Amino acid sequence: MDRSNLNKNEIEKAKQNGFVLTGRVGSGKTTLLNVIFDKEVGIVKRSAKIVTEKSSVYYCRLKNGNCISIIDTPGLIDNDMIDNKEIDTIHLEEMLKVISEQKINIKGILFLTNFQNERFDADEQEALLKIHSVFPLKRFWINLYFQKL
């Protein structure tokens, strides 16, 4: 858990503004986290294998003074794993445990995907369905949009 020099009051504010960082294995979740923090807070390797093995919470004070928490999660849809779907379920349950233990109020879900592939494939659709089952927000599908960088 990285507290990035936040005081106790700021950490409590950050817990009210939680964001889950999720997506396929190798989609750049931890890389994005390192960019947000402008330092290496998570280990990044050029690999199609899971590098982030457990969900971790990071607290951040933004330049505008707002404080947020970001939950970095293990990648979903690891096609190299035989029991891929079971592993995804274990990772989602562990993520929920971290959120519950830290009492984080989730405000958004950042689902990263690699748009080198021109299609949003069935595995990614299934991963979004799993995320939706964990966070059954009424407007989940309405608010879903894609930003290609």
C-alpha cells in the first residue's frame, strides 16, 4: 500500500474516491499507475504473463489537491492459464476483499485494453461481464466508452 506522503485525513478522502484499474494481462495497468504517480510504484515487465499477483491500493494527491485511491489488480484473461476463468474469479474475489478491508468507495472502473487488436474480443467482453457482476451499476453499459490513445 503506497500512501505517497498523504496525511490521515487525505487518505480518508482518497478512500471516498476509489478507482479500480483492471483489464487483460499485459494491457498496461501498472504502467499507467506508474505514469499517474510519476514514479515506479508497481513492477512492470514486458511480459504476457501475470506480473501483478495481488490487488494493491495506492493513494494519490492530484495536482488540483483532490485525493484518490487506485486499486491495481492482477490481469484478467490469461489465456496461457488452463483454469483461466477460475483464476479470474479468484482475482476478483481478492480485489473485493481489499476494497472491503480498506473501506474504499468505488467511483470508477478503468478497464484497459490493447487496441493494437482491431476488435474487442469475446474474452474482453466476458471480463467486462465479470466486472459488471462485481459492480452491478445500473448505468454500467451506458457509461462505457472507449478512448483510443
